[in-house]
Amino acid sequence: RGATPYHVGTMFLMEDGAQIGFEGSYGKNGWIQFNFPVKAEKYSGRQNAIQGRTIELVKVPLSGNQVETLFIEAKRMTKTVTRYPRKVTMVWKLLHQRRGWPMFRTRKIVDCSEGVGRLLYKVGIDLRDDTNQSFDALSPSEVWSNLHAATAV
């Protein structure tokens, strides 16, 4: 229904200045680690902004221990997530969003929003809500809005 964003992920700013990202990737069929500046470069420029292809960052207020927990868990997920959901699952998710159909629950198959939801839950930020009681049901736009609500000071 035009809700944005269409994709979510995480980025860690390391002590040496490196920026390491993690996301659920359809093309690479799983939860992956990537070089954030390289990806960010692909989204810079006027033409991408006109087409709505931009990157927005939300700084989540976390302690050093929480950030370390998240980074370790994100790295672990690159090995424990077995694959990205099949297209039929993504269509089912759309029907969940629009028609309220119940969602499948899969722990080792994650898309971008489910991965971010599961990751943040490890440090006490629960992005699920009454409509989406499982991480599998979360859309990127719901992760975005629920994260803003959860971190509002």
C-alpha cells in the first residue's frame, strides 16, 4: 500500500571507523554481512533520490554491551539462517498484511524485517505488536514505525 521503507537492515560503526551492515538478502538467499559504505554509494545521487532509493539511518540508543550482543548475534545469524523466504511466503505475508491471514513461523528462514526484529529482541527491543505477534509477520514499514516508537525518548 505504498508504505515505506521497502527494506531494512542494520549497520554497526566499528571503533576503527569501519561500517559493517547486515540484512536479509533475497538475491543471496539468506542473512548476509556487507560493506555498508559500498552499498550506501549505490543509493547516493539525485536519480536514486527521485526514484525513492535512499538510505535513512535510525540511531538506536544502546549501551556498549548491547551493541556487542547485537553484533555477535548478527554475525551468528549469517551462519544459522538457512535461507531467505520463498516468493510464496512473501505473497502470504502480503495477504497477512492486507487480509489478516495468519503467518507461518520460521526461525531459520528470515527476510529483512524479520531478521531485524529478531536481532533487536536480543537486547530487549520488541518490535512486534497486536497485529503482528510473530517476527515473521513484520513488514519493513512496521519495523521502521515500531522502532521509532520503541526508541522515542
